[in-house]
Amino acid sequence: MKNKLAIIAPAILLCIGIGIAYEMIKNDRVLPIYSPAMINPELVDKSKQDVTKGHRIGDFVLTNQDGEELTNKDFDGYYYVADFFFTTCPTICPSMSAEMQRIQAEFSDDEDFKILSHTVQPEVDSVPVLKKYAELYEADPTKWILATGDKKIIYNLARKSYFAAVTEGDGGPDDFIHTENFVLVDKEKRIRGFYDGTSPESVDKLIVDIEILSQEYD
């Protein structure tokens, strides 16, 4: 019995210590508000590189996995994580979607939080295709929205709103974006963080940052 206590007690104390440290980190940190001028210039469209304040995610009209119109107004009053993927991607996208599934589970009870995944192959990823993909990753359509629509709109968002892609282009037939970036956006549609969606450690940091961001609205 004493041997068991000798093993269990330190483990309990460690868990308590981690919990206390986690709360201290959350309570002491404030997330930055990113302007284009603060971000790696390789990620920022040349037309935005000198903007030092006031950046917001731009307006858009797309379609969700249920075939319903989706606009930026659907995210009024929500903080959310955005990414860019495509359903037939054999490399980074399955890892990214698995991490988004983990984030969805972590914040399933947070009524102020959403996820927005944009396909970068809208010509392939139709509404039925997105719906099937959403079901594969158990995406709750009220929580995790998958979007398709006009390619130029999606690519413009990636490059000029979310700063998620390093490549330049015009959203034309030969243009292609492939990025692992997750972007955290607040209720004012300002960027609050960038994360590697293929890295569990980076997503762990994102989960903590979502908790920190939520405290701004408590």
C-alpha cells in the first residue's frame, strides 16, 4: 500500500502543479493583435505589407457543406480558427483535419467558438464532396464549417486576409495554395495567432490561446 502511495502521490502533485501553471500562463498572457506589418513579409501580399493597424478579415460569400450561403456575417460574435485544405490531399491535410477534429472536441461546449475550413480546390470539392469529408471527420455543421465557392474569393482571403500562404498568384486555373497554417481570429475579425496545423505541439499552444482569447470576452 505504501509503495502504491509513493507512486500515486507524486503523480497527483505533478498534475496539480501542471494545472496551476496552466492557469497562471493563461491569466498572465494577452494575445497580440497582428497587423500585416508584424507578419513575415513572405506571407503578406505586397499591397498589405505596410499596413500597421486596423486589419480585419475581409467580406466574403461562399457555400458551406450543407449547400447554404456562408458569409463573413455568419462569424459575427464568434472567435474562430481558419485553415485551407482540399479533400484529396494525401499529405498534410489529413493531419490538419485530425487536429481540427481535436480542437472541435476540446471546445464543443463553447458557444462562441467556430472553425472555418476553406477548400483550395473548389472546382473538385463540391458541396456533396465537402459533406462527405465533413462526415469523415465528424464535423458538427454548427461548429466546424467547410467552405467552397469562387476560387478567386478563397485565394484572396488566404493571401490578403488570413496571410496563410507564401505563394503569389491570382486565383486563376493554374494557381494553387498548399499551406499548413491555422489562423486564430477574434470576434472583431482580427488575427490573434498563427500555428502549424500538422504539429500536435503547435495545436496544443493554439488550444491554450483559444482559452486565453475566450477570457477577453468573459
